[in-house]
Amino acid sequence: MVTRGFTGRARSASDAVPPGQYVTADFPVLTAGPTIAIEPEEWELTIGDGATSKTYDWDDLHGLPMVTITTDIHCVTHWSKRDTTWEGVSISTLFDDAGVDDLPFALVSSYGGYTTNLPVADLVDRDAMIAVRFDGGEIAAEHGGPARLLVPHLYLWKSAKWVRDIRLSDDEQQGFWETAGYHNYGDPWREQRYYSD
């Protein structure tokens, strides 16, 4: 199985946080709508590229190899949380299993209607995962449980809560915050918060 560079990298405690960020011990709850409550036995994730698609239920997801990473996370509202630990299935593993990944763009959709867009390279060549555990426990619903996308090298709005669908395509489609003026990519180290940044 190809892992495409998924290494479980972690920033050391001596590394600085991105510009304009402050460190918090809390995990603030910010959501573009109400909290979505989904029981694990009701949760499904569909991954497709127009020609091929595969749907995973909770047991299917847990039947794939799990990885654990410790990483910092960064919110566009200027907070950073250091050394968070996540467990889940890497996106590269999911794409290999589903037989997709040859297209350049992904649109990720959530239960509740939220969407965000990402380059496929940022999903398969980095530490992106479908996370099912946070700091040793289940992910709380307000933080996107039972399963959320985690793309730790980008601002947290790219890490869609309550993930239900990843669609790959040749054409980039903007997501919820991107159509509202947020930066299309969202690199915290370059302070790509808004479209003009």
C-alpha cells in the first residue's frame, strides 16, 4: 500500500506558532451552523471521482489501518492549540482503498451542508486523515465527531467537521467559507486568512 508521505510528523514544542496566532490550552468551538449529532452506526463517508466511488460505514473505516499523529492546529480566528493527538485513517489509505486520486481537486462535504475545497495533493501527500479519536477519546460532536477531516497544515476551517463526502474533480469548486471571501488555500504560515491575503 502506498502511503504517499504520510509520516505522522509532529512539531516540536520549541517551534513557533504561525504569525498572528496565540496559543490556547482550550479547544474553542467555532462552527458555521448548529452542531450535528450523528451516531457512529448512522455515519457514512463516500469517496468518489465521478467514475468510481466507494462508501464506508463506521465498521468499514475501522477495518482500515489506523495511524496516530501529534500536531498543532491553527484556527483562522488566531488561536493555535499545541500538541494535539489524533487517531484515524490517512486520506492516502482511503484513496488507495477506494481506487481514486488521479484528479487535482477535492470538494469535501459535511452532514449539515458545510463544504470546503482542497487540492488533492494536500490530502494525500501530507498528514491529512479522517480522524475518529482526539487526545485519547472519542471526538465530541461539537468538534466534529464521530468523524472529521483533519488537515493540520492548513487553517482549521479546511478540516471539515462531520465529514460525509469527498468528491474529486478536474475543476476546483469553492466551499462555504471560500465563497464568503476566505482564502482559497488557507496556509497559516503565510497568514492566508482572506481572499486578499
